[in-house]
Amino acid sequence: MYSPIDPEFCGLPCRVLMDRSVPTVEASERLMGIVSRLMENYHGDIIAVDEGQLIGSFNMFDAMKWLTESDVHRNDIYVKDVVCTPVISVKTESTIEEAFGVMRKFGIKSLAVTEAGLLKGYITENGIKEWMSLYPHYLRLYQATKQGKCSVLMNEILGSGPPTG
């Protein structure tokens, strides 16, 4: 029997769809240096590490808020001061459906992907949308049927229609 949502999509491991170019910064770096370096080139979450271990994440909104609202002089604010901990992550072998569930549970739009405790990549709602736009077959199936657990999760991520470029 033909399934409305290809179970292979929901069952794909995160390692297949993850973005492997996740910006990381050392927790001991000054926040001003990070902001000036990443302001124009990156607008997602940034992972902070300390001796290779994930310690937290932050985004440019967090950084700008700290720089504008803190009583501490902006040159004395370090990455470790602004990170949100712990880093919410899934393993490389976790399925896309499991990743969607974690994102929904925590009300977030991106996840770190780890293997043996080491950062291997990042998976985001927008990344999933982009990937799915490359495979219209999955989108047609999804829009035509909107059935099953995975389609409910995909509906939350994709909204009412296909992603736009």
C-alpha cells in the first residue's frame, strides 16, 4: 500500500540533512569581537565551546541585547556571559521526526547535532524547508494528504504552504 508521507523521509537520520558548517566560538572570546566578525555573515545560532566541549549557544539578538543593556562595559563582556545552557541537541542517528519532536517540545527552531558528545552539525527549520523544496515529490505528498504524525509535525514547521525562496 502507498503511504501518503514516505516513511523514509521522517526516518532519515539527522546526519543526512544537517548543516556541517556551524559557527563555533570559544567561550573565552570577547563578545564584541564575535559580533563584528559574524554580524554580516551569519544570523543563526552560534555554539560556544570550551576546550572542545559544548557549553551553550546564543544568537545575534542575545548578543546585541547584552551589549546594549548590560551595566558591564561592552569590551568586558565575554561569550560565556551570554550563552544559553545547555545546548539542546540530537544525535546524528536521531531521525528527522525525533528532531522535529525535540524542537516542538522546547519551542525552538534549530538543534545542534552531536556524535559521541562532539558537535557534528546543526539542523534548522529553514534548513529542512530548503531541503524539502529540493524534493517537490515530498511536498506534493504532504500537501495532498496532510495525514500521519510526521505530517502534523511538518505542518507546524512548514506552515500553510510550501516554502518560498
